[in-house]
Amino acid sequence: MTTILTVNNITKVYTMREGSVNALNEVSFAITKGDFVSITGPSGSGKTTLLLALSGLIRPTAGSIIFEEKHLEKASDKELAEFRKNNVGFVMQNFSLIPYMTAIQNVMIPLGLSGKTMIEQRELSEAVLGLVGLEDRKNHFPRELSAGQQQRVAIARALINNPTLIFADEPTGNLDPLLSTEILEFLKKINKERNITIMMVTHSPQAAEYGNTRIHLRNGTMDTLHSKETKTLTE
Ligand SMILES: Nc1ncnc2c1ncn2[C@@H]1O[C@H](COP(=O)(O)OP(=O)(O)O)[C@@H](O)[C@H]1O
Ligand SMILES: [Mg+2]
């Protein structure tokens, strides 16, 4: 079992004119490659801040984040951008699709700087749209797709760079229970079949059940790290 991500005592203080907020307080944990991690906790407990710090979009005030032996807190902005481009896919609650771009154009966005030709970019994007079952919707605009389909386009975009990690911030927050299950099952599938490590923030106890590892935050402090073995068929 390989450790992919190690977090040692990270603290994040947001400083503003009116004062400061301790969003994370000495949080520590280690994630094994291929884990499906659910991150739960009340609103304002630091879940989004944790994902942003892990992806290098914000820097922790103190502590270290080690991805495959590389210290992200010591990396330059350029190295962090490179780390994200090569290793990270994002899935957000509001799908964050560009409204005036078609499904395939949205999926192609991260390939912009890849050095691939337009034909290669199209072929790759079509293949990934096929993977999420939307090959026949590639020329549709987001408004012409259901919420579940829009989230699948967002997942295809997150997968396009073949990431090692997917960070999902309330990916089912805007979906009804049926579509939520569809998206969660799909995340589980790519987690299992492609061994992509998933870190998913969620409010929903049913969604959190998908994690084999659970992190619960309360006021910026981690109060549980719970790991369960993947359920086996024979009891
Ligand atoms: N950019 C920011 N500037 C100042 N305070 C922030 C900022 N982002 C988040 N916070 C504060 O940090 C705390 C944790 O926020 P957040 O990580 O968004 O929590 P969650 O995702 O669990 O709802 C909250 O008190 C929030 O108001
Ligand atoms: Mg949040």
C-alpha cells in the first residue's frame, strides 16, 4: 500500500482587516493510493479550505503537505500549477461548465496547454465523453443537458489529463437523490477501475458512505479519521 498524500499539522489562518479566521487547525492524516476519502463536517468547518490546500490553490499557514515525496508547501507557484496539471482533476458542486461551450469543448479545456494537436484533443475528449456515456451529447451546450449529464461532463473534464487524484467539492450537492447515486457510482467506478484517489467533500451521510476513509472536521479540527475495509461479498 503506497501513501500518496501525507498531511502534517496543517493550519490555515485567513487574515482580513476585521480579524482572522482559523479555518484549519493542525490537521494531520495520510492517504493511501486508491483510497476513496469522504470529508464531512458542518458548514464553515474547513472542508473546502482543506481541498484548496491539498491542491496547492492556497498555501497553508503552517505544516506540510507531501504528495509522492514532494513537499507542496515548499513548491513554487509554477511547480504547483504543474502539479495540478499533471495530477489533479476537480469536480465542483455547480459543475462549473462554460455555458457557451459545448460538452466536448468543455472537456477539452485542460488540454489547451498540453501540446496536443486539435485532432488529438478532440479524439481524446470524445473517448472520455464515451467513458461517461455522453458520446452522443458531445455537441450539446450545458443548458441542453440534465443536471446529472452536466456533472458527468465535468467529471469527463476532470479525467481528461489522466489524474492521480480527484478533488470533488460537494459533487452531488445540486443533484436529486437518483442523480446523486448515479454520480457517486460513477466516481466509485473510476476509483476502482483506474485506481484514482478521490477526496470528496459532502454533506450527505449516504454519499459519505462511499468513502473507505472518512475525515470529519469540526471548526477546522479533525475529530476522526476512520478507515474501513472495502466491503467483501463473503461475510
Ligand atoms: N478566502 C477566505 N477569507 C476569509 N475567510 C475564509 C475564506 N475562505 C473561507 N473562510 C472561512 O474559513 C472557514 C472555513 O471555510 P470553508 O473551508 O469554506 O468551510 P466549509 O467548506 O467546510 O464550509 C469559515 O469560517 C469561512 O468563513
Ligand atoms: Mg465548502
